[in-house]
Amino acid sequence: MKILKLIFKNTLRHKLRTFLTIFGIAIAVIAFGVLRTVVTAWYQGVEASAANRLIVRQAVSFIFPLPYSYREKIMQLPDVKEVTYSNWFGGTYIDQSNFFARLSVDPETYFDVYNEFVLPKDQLETFKKERNSCVIGVEIAKKFNLKVGDVMTVDGDIYPGRWEFIVRGIYQPKLKSTDATQMLFHWDYVDERMKQEMPGRAGDVGWYIVKIGNPANSSIVSRQIDALFKNSSAETKTETESAFQQDFIQASGAIITSMNFISFIIIGIIMLVLGNTMIMSARERTREYAVFKTLGFSGKHLAGLIMGESLIISILGGGIGVLLTYPIVAGIGEFIPKGMFPVFDIEPVTLIMAALAALIIGIVAAIFPIHRALKTKIIEGFRFVG
């Protein structure tokens, strides 16, 4: 008990320095948590990918369309259960800062392939019947205070003009990782208007989504699909949905790698901050440690004093940082456009890593001061002038 009392007294001896060290550790833990959350949010699309879905896109680039006629040919392949398609529409809803996916899709098959989008049966049937209707994710409905029957007006850019869609369904995500920030409407409604206004843009889809029976056959089916259209005017590249999502991440690979690297650099900063505090404290108490040795305190007692102080500071700083990370990440998530990071939640593993890092750093930061205190002879300690 006396040792614990000494530890707490030593910790509070220089209150301002202790407070600033705890504050610095807390800020570093928060920064680590936020950066790691951004990195994990970037990978949510990959983790949410279904193993039994393949994406068929134009071989040259994703931005080039594919002929609508490809669908029937793909359907003839063995192990193919369903084929749907979608097309990136773009456009602006209210203003350009409102970024979320706006896709023209096949209403008859899209929700069969993407069964993680949970839509009431009556809403789905209405959506299929009304050509100018749309279905939106629950997060979009919440953000813009939309309900079934409301009109969403989109100003087109890729597909010019003013487009009005009636909300006929609001889907719920089946899983936490499911994107609930999409707006879906009829491809044929867009295509018919393009036939009248821009014939050169009609008759094409953006990409196909193929649902297969056995995920183990994904590579075989992918090769079969690409072989169908080899040497055609629009060759294809077929890959798993996970690989397709990974392609988008790789486009921002340098940014993600940098953020990942910086998040771990922060751990080093925590170590330097706490290590500097402990070295200063140990240096100031050199004569005290000599007195303790004279009074019969063992090396274990001195090590406990220094280690205890270091751990108290690191645990307090880490604990405060972890507690504050939750509301800060939630606040950042409110300001980020929903479509950019459909899921922006701090993962438990991030908090565990931050807490463990603070604990380990508390131990590591005490090693050098302990070594110095144990190696310093009593006579040298009394002669020391700090």
C-alpha cells in the first residue's frame, strides 16, 4: 500500500507535466482511432462483397459501356443462376455535395441478386410497375427526410436533363456492412429517353452482375464469360465482386497506405511523449532513489515505482482517448457524405489496438528510467545535482 501511495504521489508531483502528457497520449490515441476508422471504412465494400457474385465490365475500362445483348448470352452458361445489370447515372441531387450512388438498374432482377437490400414486397412490386419510380436506402431517406411518395429531382450530367423520380421503396440493409446509401431506378426508363434525345447513348449498360450457384466455380465461369466476347468490339473482364471492389481501393492505394502508415507513426509519437516524461522524472529523482536504496528498498521496489507511474499515465491517457474516440468518430461520420463511406463506424479491433498500444508503451517507456535507477550507485546518486 505504501508503494502504491508513493506511485500516486510521484505521478502528481508535477501536475502540469503529468496533465500535458496524459492529454498528449489521449490526442494521439484519438488520431490513431480516426485514421484507422477511415482505413477500415475504405475496405467495407470489399468485406461486404458476396462470394457468389461476379462483375462483368468492359475490358479496357470500367467507364466504357457493354451492349445490352450480352445478358442473354451470359445466361446460357452453366452454373449461372441470374444476371442483372446496372449503370452509373451520376447527376446532382439538390447540390453537388450530396454524393451517393445513383444507379439505373433492372428492376425485375436486381433485388434477386442483391438480396442484402431488404425491401417490403409491396414496395418492390410497385417499383417494378412504375417506370419513373425509384428505391432509396434508409440512410438517404433519413438524411433528406424522404418518405414513400416523395419526388426526387436529379439534374443529369452524364445523362443530361432534369429527371424526376417518385420514391416507391426504402430498403433496409440486411447486414451492418451493407450499403444503405444508394438510389436505384429503372434502366429502361433512362434508355427510352436516351433513344429520343441522344440515340448514341442508348442500348448500353454499365456492367453486369452475375449470380452463380457455386462460388468455387467463380474463376471458371469468369473465363467462360470473357471467352464469349473475345475479339468482339467490347471485350469483357470478369472478376469476383471482391476483386472488383478492390480495384477501386487500389486507385486510392497511395492515400490508404499513407494513412495506415501515419496511424502507426502516431504510436511512436506516444512512446516519445511518455518516454520523455519518464526520463525527466527519473533524472529529477536520482538522489531520492539513492536514499531509497540506503533505506533498504530493493530493485523491485524502484522498478515498481517507475513502472507504476508510467502505467498510470499511459492508461489514463489511453482510456480518455478511447472514450473520446467514439463521439469524435460519430461526429466526423455526420459530416462525411453518406455515399462516400456508407459504413463509418469505429471497429472494436481499432479500440483494442489503441488500448494495447497505450499499455505496451507504458511498459516500454519505463524500461530506460528503471535501468538507469538500478545501475546508478548510491554514492553517485547522492553526488548528482539535477
